[in-house]
Amino acid sequence: MPTGTATSRPVFVIRGHASPSVESPDVKRNRLATTSTKRVRENSACTLQSASLQEATVIPDVQAVIVTLISFAIGITVHEFSHTAAALLLGDKTATRAGRLTLNPLKHLDPFGTLLLLLASVSGGPGFGWGKPVPVNGYALAGGRRGMALVSAAGPASNLLMAIICALGAQHLPDIPGTAGEIATKVIETSFFLNIGLAAFNLLPLPPLDGFAVATGLLPARMANQLGRIEQFGPGILLLLVFAPSIIRIDILGLVIGPIRRVLIIAALWISGIG
């Protein structure tokens, strides 16, 4: 197997905003469950869509930028760290030697991708954000193609785990007064939906997403080779899908990711004891 990269290209599209509100402790504890149920049943007009159409509330001010960047840093760091850890467990030390076996966000955040996300958060317009791809030497992995599939799957799996942790945190978050408590609540809520979005988006079998490496690693060799022919066209196809709502007024990517996201939300809430 050739040397490759386990990548994640989370795309952020900001479509609207909502103002923060002051909540009682009881309302705060149940906020995530209530919000999640509502968003599973209907399309909210105010969402932060991550991993091309992931949902989370956004606020058009400094607090919104802080919440978005913190949530983004958490999601990307855990995602890329998990790729590195999985590769190491399967025998490849390439990413570990590159310093990626760490939860330090600075090792995983792409400066340009983070800047674009920041500009989008400030302007309120569409924007992109992504993390640094993790280098993986397929020849060093145990299991060959199957090993690469496991390394790639580790990223989305870690984001689902983070969403479950956020759901658990929402139930047990202490009552923190003032702005700090408001930001903490928003970070947990936004991180929940962002991680769900990252998992759903990266499961798509489209290069350069993790789902593509999972598919080519698990499919029979002939089918994997046929699927591999679209690898060079993947980024272009992805961009067309992301901007389809602006071009043809049809959210193709949202229609595909929506059911996956809803299943992941329900699963995360059920596992955490909320659903």
C-alpha cells in the first residue's frame, strides 16, 4: 500500500445567528436534549453547519467567534490525534515522529484553514476551516488496506465519542454565573453538533475525506481500484457540492449528510442517557 494521508477537511458554512439568552439552571441542564430533539425534527433557520452542514447555534459577536474557535480546535485536535494514535497502534510511527501524538491544538490546526474560519465567523458569511492532514505510511501499517481503513475511521469515531462526552457534560455542567457560564454552555452545545457534523461529513466516501479511505480499504480490490479513479477529482467535486445551494439552489450535500447526522445525534443522545 502506498504512503498516504488520513485527512479531514471540515467545511463551515454560517447561515444565520441568534442572540444569547439567560437561562435557569434546570433549563441549562436540559438545553442540549431539547435543542437536539428540535433539530432532529426540523431544519433550524439559525445554524452553524460544520463538516458541510453540521448544526449549531451561532451568535454574531465576539462570544460567537470565541465559541466557534474553541469548539473547532477541540474537534479537529481530537480527530487528528485519533488518526495518529490509531496509526501508532497499527505499527506506523510517521505521524508520531512528526509530533502529532498530542492534544496540543497548535500541532493540528492549519493556520490558513483556521484564519478562513475566523474571517467567516466575524463576517457572518460562508467560510471554510480544516486541520492539517496526518501523514500515514501504508507500508508500515499492520493489515495493509484494512489498516488504513481503521486509521481513517478513527477520526470520525473520535468525533462521535466527543459528542457523547459533550452530551454527558451538558447533564452535569455546574451552574457557572455570568459570561463564563454562558460561554461554557455554548461551547458544549456547539462542540456537540460540530463533532456530529465532522463525523457525518468525514464518513462520506469522497476524497480527500476519511470515508473514501475507509471504503477503498474495505471494498474488494477491484472495486477499490475503480473507486480510486475519482481521487484526483475529489476536491473539485466536494467544492461543487458545498456551493451547490448558491449555484443551483439545491443543497445536495445537506440532503446526503442530513440522515447520517440525525442517526448520529440520536445515537449519541441515547448512549449518553438523554435520548
